[in-house]
Amino acid sequence: MAKDVIIACDFPGAKETFRFLDLFTQEKPFLKIGMELFYAEGPSIVKEIKRRGHRIFLDLKLHDIPNTVKKAMSVLARLDVDMTNVHAAGTIEMMRAALEGLTRPDGTRPLLIAVTQLTSTSEERMQRELLIQAPINDTIVQYARNTKEAGLDGVVCSPLEAGMVKEACGTDFVTVTPGVRFADGAKGDQVRVTTPARAAEIGTDYIVVGRPITEAADPVGAYRRCVKEFMMQ
Ligand SMILES: O=C(O)c1cc(=O)[nH]c(=O)n1[C@@H]1O[C@H](COP(=O)(O)O)[C@@H](O)[C@H]1O
């Protein structure tokens, strides 16, 4: 399984994105395009970033009735990204529909992963606001099992949960993990966080890092620090 750092390109538009990407003269980082950038620029931003030679995780977190998700995924399949996602809370039936929609006529498709519990969700809020009374880790493992049963490739969770997900679903089951902060960094709206080095020790496949890189005074230096901490473990 590939192990890599994915930069979350949470920018308002193409101009800011390319100003950021132009800083990287030596590396071609794996990039995540999320809702903000995709809603601002549409499919053209995916094509342009792909043309520059980056691998792309298109993070649109689909969550709707199975038929709608299937049709939307068949449109996203044409963008030829490397990875995309849905919410596991949409149920096994919805995830199966997503997989069907994403699979091209020749049988190929991007990696498809499912968000378990957002890394900004605390156990306390989940129980009090969403009335889910189970411990949050049990819900993450259950969502991961559902994701596997639906035939997807893996899940999004915090690196803190990657070990238990692998134990439940196997080492080949991919874990893509945001909620990463340097030991001396601000958490912001994230709740379930850890450092790149600890994420590597726990055994996650990919870490997703946004603001600690994009808002750093030296973004390339911050990216290299992440790669060093995560890949050198
Ligand atoms: O699916 C995601 O990528 C995602 C899931 C999740 O549970 N938590 C989470 O933070 N993300 C995304 O990962 C990125 C994290 O960014 P930073 O908090 O700036 O490092 C954001 O683009 C989020 O949309």
C-alpha cells in the first residue's frame, strides 16, 4: 500500500491554488480538491491540476439516496481522479450504488473510500446532538465494516483510529486520515488529531494535511517536515 502525504487544497479559487502550487518546484505532491475549490471552479480545476501531473483525491463526500449518488458518481468517473469519497452514514446500499456508478464501462475506477465520523466530531457531540449512544470508536469500526461489505477500498478517519480499522478490516483496507497537526500547531476546528509521526506509528496509509501546510509561512518547508515525520518512521 502506498504511504503518502496528501495536501488539502482548500482555496477559494484557481488563482490562489496555482500561486500555492507554483511554490513546489521540486515535488509533485498528492493533492486533495474539496468542496470549496470544486464548487468555485468546477471540473476544469481537476483537469488543470491533473495536466500538471499531480495525483488527485476529489473530496466531495457524497451522501444522498442511492440512485442520486450512483448517477453523480458516474459523472465524476469521467474526471479520471485517483480517489474520491462518500459518507458511510449513507448506508451500505448507498455505498454499493456509488461503487457501481464510479466503475467505468472498461471496469476501471478511482479508489473509493467512505468517511466514518468526521475528525471534527467529538464523542460528546455525537452522543448529545446526534443521539448515537455507542462509543465513537465503535461507530467508526462499524462504519468501516459496512464500507468493506459494500466493496469499497477503505475509509476516512482520524489517524488515531487507523489501527483499530486495520484490525477489523485487514491491513489492505485503506485508511486516509485528516486531523493531522504538528506537535506545536493549532488544532482549529479539528477534534481527533495527532502528529504525522504518531500517524505513521499507528500505521495509516495516507495523511491529509491542509492548514498546517497551506497557511504556513513556508508551505514547502511545512510539507517537507510532514513528509519527513510521516515517511521516515
Ligand atoms: O474527507 C476529508 O478529507 C475529511 C474528513 C474528515 O473527517 N475530516 C477532515 O478534516 N477532512 C478534510 O481534510 C482536510 C483537513 O484540513 P486541515 O484541518 O486544514 O488540515 C479538510 O479539507 C477537510 O475537509
